[in-house]
Amino acid sequence: MAAASASLFVLYRRYSSSHKSLKFSQSDIVLVTGCDSGIGYSAAKHCHKLGFSVVASVIDLHSAGAKSLRNLDDKSMSIIKLDLKNSSDIGSCVEHVRGLIARNSEYRLHAIINNAGIMIFGELEWQVEDMIRDQIQVNLLGPILLTKSFMPLLRKYQGRVINVSSHCALEALPGLPSYCASKSGLQAFNNSLRVECAKYGVAVISLIPGSFFDQTKILSQQPQHASKMYEEMSAECKEFYGEYFHVYHSYLEAVSSLQRNNETVKEIEDENLYKNFTDALTSPNPKALYKNSPWYYEAHHLLFKILPTSWRDHLVVKFMRMPKFEVSAS
């Protein structure tokens, strides 16, 4: 009876709040990181359309995304440079938001969206130390330090933290060891911080946006990464992996070439992604986790969890559809 009552109460709360949203205006600031392109750029434009004041951070102030966002209403859209590997940039970001609030007494910090991320494909032995370090710093350590720096403002205004996670946080995939580790860490950070901050009225939310390789530039630097991997690879590794290394990266070239050849910046086309962002930003009782998944992702992930490990690993290889490693004849 107790379990049934609890379930009914949860359903009631979800139903009663599903048609409600918080009141917000241009006085509510949303910080979005990683807005040069892709999900960050799309989220920044979406927040601006909703009526928030947006602080969009970019790695390059001259990127296509920065230029496009700069063309919007400068009263409610500001562009700043933020390299999450640089502690002084994080400090400057906090001071920028504090300055906006100081100049406008009605302004408040509503949310920070930790979106910036780096993904580098390549087996662990291939990736050089800088690649491993950068993925951990940008995808995990950066959001942790940025959130920590904003905690006084988040507590003061009972804002919310939205961490853009990944399906790789729920199911690690081969070829992305450091990326999966960083996103799994971000998910754990989210779950810990959510409980910590609830007593202060600060909501902490995880949002898994889905796979948009064809609509982002996240793999645009993959050829440069592959070249650096090969340059720093030992003679023994080159001999062992042989043609497999080149076939592997030639396979990725098809995706990355589309991203490199597209000089324009576009909003991602996915209605459910924007519904998730809107609810995470405006719901009085946001979900702990928003997940945007095609049905076949959900089917694979379910099988990954229920199958014996050997079957699961075989299915993961099929799911990834990467080139097969062949033992060298020598």
C-alpha cells in the first residue's frame, strides 16, 4: 500500500506540473558553454528565443557560431571567450555574469548549461597524453570547476545546473575510452551534486541530447588528431597495428569531412531536444535526467544491460560498426 501510494503521489506531481512552467523574463540569465557550433550554439539560440538573457561562451570569438549569435539582440545576448582548461577564463566568466547583475538590479542567474565538450576517436594506446588530458579537463574537470565558481550565485537565486551528458555515460563504447570516462564522471558528479544542492533550492539536471554527428562539428579535428597519434606512435605500435590504424581513421574520415566542409553554422533539427531543454529550464519540478534517444538506442542499451558480458561486448562491436582488426601476417 505504501509503495502504491508513493507511486500515485509521484504520478500526481508529474501530471500536475507537466502543464506548468516557471515565470521568466529577460532578467533571467542563462549561461551556455561551447556555443561555437552544434548543441551549444543551438541551445543558446533556443534560450534566446524563449526570452532569457543568454551568456554564450565560445572557444573562438571569431567562429561562425560566435558571429551568428552576435547578430542577435545584444541586450539579451552576450558572447564571451571561455576555455575550460584555463582557470582565469572561468574567473572572467563569473565576473561577467556578476557584472550583468550589478548593472541591472532585477537580473538574476537562472541556469548554467555545461555543454562544452571534446570527443576524440582512437584506441587508448593511440591517443597521446594531451588528447586524454584535454577530454578529461574540458568534459569533466571544467564543468566541475565552473559550477563550483558559480555556486554562490546559484544558491542566492536558487538557479539550476544543467549538465549535458552523453549516452556514453550510460554505456561505455570502445574507441572512446577517455570520452566515456569523462562523461561517466560527469554523470556521477551530477548525481552527487543534485542531492547536495537540493536543500539549497538549486536543481541539478542531466540532459543526454542524442547523437548528432551529421549536425555538429565535434569530429571536425579528427584527421589532425589521427596524424598526431601516428607521429607519436612507437615503431613497435606501428608494426603491430599496421594497416588497421589507417583503415580505422579512413572510416572516420567520411563523417569528419562533412563537418569540415560545412563552413556554415546551423541549429540542430530535433524538436524533442528543444522540448527537453525547455522543460529542464522552466519546469517547477525538472526531471533528474532528460534523455533524447532514437528507439534503436534504447533497444541496444536494454540488451547491453541484460545480456551476458560476452554477448554484450559482441553486440557493442556490431553497434559501433567500426573496421575489424586483422592480425598481421608477419
